[in-house]
Amino acid sequence: PFVKPYRVYCDMETDNGGWT
């Protein structure tokens, strides 16, 4: 899941893809 860096770290922060 390293297609988009922002998506990766954001997904880890919210564990639900906060930005996606």
C-alpha cells in the first residue's frame, strides 16, 4: 500500500483512510 505516501501515513493515523 505504498501507492500514495500521504495515503499511507494517513491510513496509519486514522486506520481507516482519513484522507481517502
